[in-house]
Amino acid sequence: MSEMFCFQCQQTAGGSGCVRTGVCGKQPETANAQDELVCRLIRLAQRCEETGRRTDEHARLLADGLFTTLTNVNFDNGAIRAFTDRVDGALREMGDLAPREDTGWLWRGETDAVSLRSTLLFGLKGMAAYAHHAARLGFQDETVNAWFFKGLAALAQEHTVEEWLALIMEFGQVNFQCMALLDRANTRTFGDPVPTRVNTDIKKGPFIIVSGHDLEDLHQLLEQTAGRGINVYTHCEMLPAHGYPGLKKYPHLAGNFGTAWQSQQTELDGVPAPVLFTTNCLMPPRPSYADRVYTTSVVGYEGLRHIEEDAQGRKDFTPLIQQALALGGYETDRSMSGINGGHMLTTGFAHAAVLAQAPALISAIKSGAVRHIFLVGGCDGAHPGRSYYTEFVKGTPMDTLVLTLACGKFRFNDLDLGEIGGIPRILDVGQCNDAYSAVQIALALADAFGCTVNDLPLTLVLSWYEQKAVCILLSLLALGVKNIYLGPTLPAFLSETVVKTLVDAYGLQPVTAPQQDLDAILHRD
């Protein structure tokens, strides 16, 4: 009998499932506690659906609970159990005194049913992260909230393959609505991103590193460090924050530290500064820097210091500020680079910025100056096959553009691929949730050319790692986007039947070799 079972991320052991310990560092006790939390969330959703007692508080509990179980977010067994106790408290308030049940049913059953159930569950986990960030900025959506109840309750029900697929496609539409919600939350709070150059070198003196996706956490930290002689550096998925006017106005938002999340154990080794993890991807910290790592929100790791928020959503970052000043940072300016040796990154090409250049882009496509557009983005990870994305981008012809988003871009975002008519060949759209921006750009181009998105000279080449990538993929499929290339491997939770269904219906295809895929996309012999 296995000690645990988890196959929700791309790096899962043997490409089939982690059964002794998680490749991410998650231990069996943690995995089982997360499964128990998921099952109690499902029970709460069922009770709310049965009684009609659905509240915003219940919806927030469901979303934050799911977010807690997303890959590389929370390794703290005590925190997970405490959250489960909160769910039990909500159930007791509804008169549900049923004891906790065996969680094994989540992964048992007929292969295709387990595959489809898991796909919907993992999609819901991804959407939970986006709903959480929007809620922090005061934005909610009734349809999105309602779907947490509907989707979780559906997981405990029997469905035919056709019914599962219908549910999953409906979810994809709702998740796209959730991404639009987060886009509104971010842009109305901090303004529309503008193209911005970001330095990778670190200045001498005290500094703080901020990782993750939560822009409000960064905003509050910038406010509290203003005038204190402390520089703040983004890390990984926080890089796009530099493009938001409401954040880039702070002069001590000084640059970006390091590359993608999977390199943190070496890049943070001995760093003389505190690090704040606002969301995933947290890896088990090494002793050389564990005393400088702070978590907040749903993120947790036993032994690390956690920053709580008050009833008004404010957080006191005094401990980080004091430690940054005490550590003092580097004594001299420190040169750091991207994976390919570059020292400048460009971000901020969200839909408003790109569509402002729409006439020039449309003209370039019509004239043939831009032959094709590739969207190369998604999650990064340690899998050796991820070098595919670097080689793919390097191999794109000079008359093509590369849109990119999420942390997968760190494979190539420090490359200088030149410009086409003043338009940079690499356009960083933003975080993973900014797939919404990419879709808006594609829809605008399709409208300009009087065609569908699938008729555009546009190909999506995606990398996936965790559950936010799953919900984005489901949204793209629900929107009817076809012929997506997906890698570095297909999800372990997709059965052969489900894969065949997606291939037949949407042309979904696994990546092969960079040159081979480029030849196929560009119809080269």
C-alpha cells in the first residue's frame, strides 16, 4: 500500500504518481492532510448546494482551501490541519456532524472517471489561486464563486465521460471569467502595465526579495519600505509587477533577483536578505537561508516565519524590514544574469500595451514583415526536457514574434532577438493568469482580419507544471483554441482515452523536438 498518492504536477515520480514522497518535497503526512482538506471542502460544497446556504464567506473558504493544496504552496501540516478545522467548523454551523471520511475515493475508480475527476479538481485548484488574488483587491464574481460550489460538489457524483467533459468545458469558460476578473482587479488597482526594462543586477545595501503572484503583498511592502534605504527585488512570477504604474512609481522597486522558481535553492543560498513568498512556488528551504524566508497568506512551511493579515487585509512587514537592515545586503553591487547571460529583461506587454500598437502589428502581418506569432509560455520546472523552450525560441525565424507569459519565459527572456518595425520580437505579457491578455490580443487580431483565432498565423506552445497551467489549458480549450503544443510531457492524470479525445477534438499535441515542431508549424519541408 502506498504512503501517499499525488500526480497533480508535471514532475510527478516516474511520470505516473508520487507514492512514497513528493518530488516537490511534500511528505506523505502533508499529502494526506491535503487530501483530507479537499474532501472536507467537497463536503462543505455539497452541504451548501443542498441547503442553498451559499455565502461569500463559504466561497472564500473553498477557494483558499483549494489554493492551500496547490503544488509548492503549503508544506505546514499544522496550518493545513488548522484550515481543515475551520472547514469542519463551517460544517457544524450547518448542522453537519458527519465524521471525516476516507480520502482514497479521490483517486479510486474506473481509469477515465478518475482522470476526468482529477482534471476538474486540478482546474478548480488553479482557479482558486486567481480568485484569491482578486478577492485580496476587493473583486469578486458571483458566477466564479458559484462554480466553486458546483464544481466541488460534482466531484463526489457519478458522471458519464460526456458529462464530465461538459462540466470541464463549462469550468474552462468560468475560469476565463475568473482570469478576466483578476485582470480588472490588477489594472483598476495598479493601472494598465506598460513596457518596462528591468535590471537583473543587485545594488549594494539592504534589500528584500519578493516571490510569487500577489501584487497587493508587494504593494504593501513597497509602502512600508519607502524611505528606509531598502531596495525591493521581484523574483520569478513577480517580475511583471514592474510594468504596473501603481507599483513601478516606487523608485526602490529596483529590479529582479534570479530566474525561475526551481533555481531558488541555489540562487538564494547564503543571500544576505530576507525573502517573502506570497504564493507558490516555495521549495523546501536550505539551512543556509531558511532563517531569512517568510511566508504569508496560504503559503506555509514548518519552522518559517509567517506574516498574517489583519481584519482589514493589512500586513505588518516590520520583521522583514528589520532583518533586511540588520543583514545589510551586499557590500558592493553584484552582477547577476538570466539563464542565457543577459542582464536586462523587458515586461509589461499586456493587452492594453500590445493593442495600442495594433495598427503597426496588423500592418506588419499584412505586409509579411511578421510571418507568424508564437505564444511560448507557461510554468517552468526542473525537467531536462524544458530546454526545448529555449531552443524553440532561439530557432524562431527573424520574421516572427514570440509572446510569452508565466515563469517559463525565464528560459529565454534575457535573449536579445531584435525587433520588427520597432516591435520587440519577445513580448512578455505577464504572469500565468495573463493568458487572459494573450487571448484578448488574439481576439483583437482575429477581429481585425475577419477570421477566427484558429485562422490566425498564431501557434501556442505551452509548458505546464502545476494546476494553474491546467485551468488555463482548460479555458483555452473551452474557447475553442486548437492545435496547442503542450510539454514537456503530457499530464499523468490524463488517461489514454482522455488524451485521444482532446487530440481528436482540439488537435492537442505533445511537443517533440524544437526544429521538428517549428518545421511543422511553419510548413517547412
